[in-house]
Amino acid sequence: MKFPNLLLEAIGRSEIPLRFEPGADESVAAPVTELIRAWIKSHAATSRDQGRNALIQELLEELDGTREIPG
């Protein structure tokens, strides 16, 4: 599963009355995704650990939907 799809499914199951507005789920997902991206990137800026930065890169790829979520 890819993160963007997982997030849209969660929004779709929520009680927020967005289901009848075209594009509303994506509009809600965009700021959430940007918040998560900023939070993940903030951990990379302080680390010189290559393993940690590799993990951060994988998380960003999952967030963008270019990599499947393991598992």
C-alpha cells in the first residue's frame, strides 16, 4: 500500500463531511502530508548518521507514494 492511498482511505472513513465535494479528500490530505514531510526532514537536518538519513529518505519516498509501505 502507498501512503497517499492510506491517508485518503483514513480521511474517507472519517466523520468529516467531505464525501460529496470533489477533490475534498486530497485538499485535506495535502497539508497533513506537508506537515509530516517537514517533521521527517527536521530529523535529517540534525543527523550525520548515513543509516538514519537513508531511513529518512525511504520515509519521504513512502510519503510521496513513490515507494510501497513495507509490510
